[in-house]
Amino acid sequence: MRYKAVAFDLDGTLVNTDVDHFALDEVNRYVLMPLGFPVDEIWEDRDRTSRQPLYDWLEHHGRSSERKHLDELLDDRCLAIEKLGAEGSSIFEGIIDTLSELKESGVRLGVVTRAGHEYAEMLLAQYGMLGFFDAVHGRDDFGMSDAKPSPKAMYHMADALGVSLSEMLFVGDSPTDYRSAHDAGVDYAGVMTGSGSLELWSSADPRIRIIPSAADVLSLM
């Protein structure tokens, strides 16, 4: 095997889900505005999926002690939205067979998702995949600052799997996945399920290796 470990994104890569990403993008507004936070001022034109603007604002106003509590409130709301998106979901064809073959070959397996850890384990268990994975990391395992697209998400996973970054392949369906792997120096494969497409990957980086689905990762091993 070319790689000692393979890590996968979850939604759109292993499982076809219907998570309301618009609702996730609006979680900051939904949770923080009733608490009196000036959401529009905090984020302005910055990425609303990132919590760094909030952390910066809290630090500037001497309120960093509130960060943990606010993270818990935001994570709880995100988790509720994610669980709703799991209803009516389905595992992509061939995934179980591929995971079985990788596991039998001694390849270490992991999941790295921006979703909550509880949601990830629930979904993996629902489709009989949880037992294949040596590590499952969600956004709440190391905090949003270390979640994808940060390369730190890859550092944490490689460490958990006991391999070097060069010994791990990451498989995902979005630019967020690619950025995290690329910035960490981890080899990446883009799937054409979920949000992935030939056009997306070609425009992101023509060097990205493209596979029809995560079930086809064996062709890269």
C-alpha cells in the first residue's frame, strides 16, 4: 500500500446527507443576536463559517472568558441542524467493501469532519462504519480554530493514527477539505459526490487527483 493511513471527510464523501448549510451559516446570528452581540459588526465581510472573528471581538472587548460557553451554545445549535440533515441520508455505494479491504490490508482509517463528534459517530454507527475507524475527529474535539480548513485538522488526525503527514491520504468533496490537506502537506483526492465535481476540482487545482467516489480510493493505494 502506498499510504499507511487514509482519512475521509463525512458528509458528501462517505454519506449522502441533506444538512441545511444555510442554517449552519446563520447559527451565529440565531444564537448570538438574542444575547446582544453585534453579529454584523463582528463578522462584517469575513467568513461567517469561521468563529475567529468572534474570538477576536471577545479578546478586543476583554470578554475572552466567555468563549468556551459561547462555543458550547453554537455547537449545540449546529448539532441539532446536523442531526436533522441525517434524516433520509444514505451511504454511498461500495463504501463498506472499500473500508473492509483497507482495514484488512492494515491501513489506519480516520474521519475528519467540521460536524460535531456526536453527530459523526451517530452517522457512522447508523451505517455500520464506526468500527472501521481508528479515530473520528469533529469540530468540537479540538475547537473550531483547529477544524477544517485549518491544516491543524490534518496534524491532529495524523497524530491520532500514528503516521506522518506524508503517509496519509485525505479524501473529501469540498474546497474546505482540499485546503486543509494542501496546507498541511497531505496528499488529497477529490470525489465527485456531495459538492465535488470535475469543474470544481479543475478550477481549485488541476493537480488534484479525482475519483468518482470514496469507494474508488483503492485505485490510489
